[in-house]
Amino acid sequence: MTESLKLAVNGTLMRGLELNDNLLRVNAEFLYEATTLPSYRLWSINDVHPAMVRVSTGGTAVALEVWSVPATGLIQVLQQEPPGLSIGKVKLSNGEEVLGVLGEPILCEGQRDITEYGGWRAYCASRVG
């Protein structure tokens, strides 16, 4: 039996978005939608993907998805992520702490702060029409 890990994703790895196939190719399975504790901020990186960073003040709850990813596939998924994104621990509003995709703070410098939208999907929806 292959060990699997929970992975929280907050951007283009989510269902139906550009990089979701990276999860599907390693046989990851969608588990549930969730939100973080209200201690994260979100930036749009050139309007291509988001970067989420944990902060001590001024954060919000960010909408994300939790996936079950085979441990052997996690490295492949991470290697295909855009530069400046990494894996760290994410605190969910349901009390769980799981691995998740986070942005390096330097990646966010000079980028648009989209924290007010509460998630990548909501931000993308605001840009349509």
C-alpha cells in the first residue's frame, strides 16, 4: 500500500484549473474543500497563479482544496510548480495542520495583494466580464 499525504492547494492545482492535471497524473484524489485559519495573505503572481503566505497580523481565511497525494508523487507535483512556490505546513479552520503550497515572501514583492477576495477562484471570477 502506497503512503499518501494530505496536500492543501490554493491556486492552479485546484479542480478544473490549469495545473490540476499535475495532481491527477500522480493519482492524487480530491478529498474536500476547506479554508485556512484567518492568518494568511494571498498575492496574484502576474495574474498567472497565486502565492499564499502565513502572516502574524492582517490575514484572512483562504479558500482551498485538500487532496490525498501519494508520497512518491509529491516530489513530481512540487517540481512542476512555478518558481517561488514550496511545500510547508498549512493550518486549516477545522483544526487540521496539513502540507500545503505556500509562496516565498520575496515572490510576492511588487505583486497584487488579493487577500480581500479570500481565494484564487474568487479573484479570477472578479476579473471576468
